Amino acid sequence: MLKSYEAVIENGHIKWLAEQPQLVTARVIVTVLEEGLEENAAPQLKRRSPPTSISGKGKTFGDIVSPIVEEKDWECFK
């Protein structure tokens, strides 16, 4: 079974950030995050953006707070 532990390697020494595993020997997989991340900061996600081909083509009809259709014209079932 795999279990994850968070640590930082500083000058070749491991500094555990939370729970430290109680093992004598173990096989590990190391994932290196980008440099410049602060110790307790969450990694930043890449912000998605729409394609430039649709830029400026969106339109707002009517008041964005009030509905376009009159309330009496709503189809509601009671």
C-alpha cells in the first residue's frame, strides 16, 4: 500500500512538514515541485481562458438582474 508524506529537502536533508513515517528502510518515489513555492503555499493552478476566436462575441440581453420574460409568462406548475 502506498502512503504519502509531505517533506522538503534542504541541503540534502529531509524536513518532514507533517507526519513522519516510522520506518527503518523504505523504497520512495520523489516528486519535485517547481522552485519558488513557499513552504506552506498550495501549488497554483493554471487559469483557463477561452479561445481568442470567440473573444468579444458574447452579448448580454436585457437587464442581468431582472428576467427578460415577464413573470406572468413563466410556465410554472403548481
